[in-house]
Amino acid sequence: MAMGFGSMLAGGCAVGAGMTGGAIFALTAWLTLLGMWAGAGLMDRVLAEPVHTAQPATQQAPVVVPVAP
């Protein structure tokens, strides 16, 4: 998050910072790109899960039991 904020403050983007460093084979840039990829994949899985909403219980008619006189 700090990298994204800093790169936007400087007028760039976080992916551009990773790609530029990756082009010169900087290890930290490759680790950053790997972290971005893993984070995006994780959030994709989290957000793609179906939302389980509680269904209201169905109302059934009350059972009337006849009582012998």
C-alpha cells in the first residue's frame, strides 16, 4: 500500500515501478511484482466467493391437533 501511495504521489504507478526494475533484473522489483501478482490472485479468490445470505425461514401453518371430548 505504501508503494502504491508513493508511486502515485511521484506521478507514476506501482506496476511501472516493478516493470522498470524488472527490466534491469533488480531482485526487489521481481519480488514486488510477485507480491502484486499473489495479492491480486488472493483478492480475486476472496471477492469471487459467493455471498451466503441467510434465507428467512418459511412460515408453516400451525398444526391443529383435535382433542377428544
